[in-house]
Amino acid sequence: MLSAARHIIVGFIDFFYPPFRRYIKQQTFRYLACGGSNTILDTVLYYISFHYILKEQPVHLGWLTIQPYIMAFIMSFSISFPSGFVLSKYIVFPESNLHGRIQLFRYAVLVGTCILLNYVFIKFFVELCHIYPTPSKLLTTAIVAIFSYFSQRKFTFTSKEVQPEVVTTQVD
């Protein structure tokens, strides 16, 4: 079933690839398609969670109160994190031969780093460079997406080098 789903998704993405063939590699195109789709999913889930599920009201958990914009982030992230991992693992970087649990751990570290980078860059562009928030967010997204792509390719979903078996023969 996973193989069939992968085949359908890859076929759909690759259908749109030919006009971009001269400009970017197929893997990069798949990354942009998967990452862009997952970002849209996350944004839609955030909006629905914030406005319709939480109704813009804080969540009270005994002694802890979670603001609705944070709870909406937690709700959308709980879906977009695993979907992003699955898309990266099976669509963008299927050639990686690392164990899934290692990939998942590295992906979690990378996502945490990207969240921190988003915070730092937005603050930098808005507060120090005096750029409006929306262009700052767009610039930040571009920087973090580039960082994320190379990090996933070289760290999270890298391939272990397989050592060839050495066959020795004894000569009497």
C-alpha cells in the first residue's frame, strides 16, 4: 500500500516537473512540492484550529492555561510534523538507507532548529533591520527552507556508505 501511495504521489509531482527540468534537480522539485504542500496543510490546520475548534479561546488544563494561538500551533504541528517526515522519507529522499528511528530523531532535531531559526530571523529582520513583518516572514521562510533542504539531504536522510565485502582467498 505504501509503495502504491508513493508511486501515485511521485507520479503526480513529476507530471509538473518537465518545465522546471532546466532549472532545478528533480529531488529539489519534489522537496519544494512536498514542503510547500505540507506548509499549506499546516497553515490551513492552524487557521481551522484557531478559529473554529478553539474559537479563539484559551485552553485551561487545571493550573495551566494555553493561549489559543499556541494551542493551534500544537494542534497543527501534531499533524504537519509526521506528514512532513513521511513525505521527506518516502518521496523526496527515498534513497536514504539510515534506520527510520535515526531519521525521525534527526528530523525532530532539524525541525526544532528550524523553529528556533524562524524566531531568530523574524526578530532580526523586524526589530533590527526594520523590515515589515510579512516580508520578514517571507525572507525568513526562504532562508530556513534552503537550510532545511540541505540539512535533510546531508544529515537527516543521508545514506550510509555500504562497505563492500572483501573476499579473501588463501593460497597454500
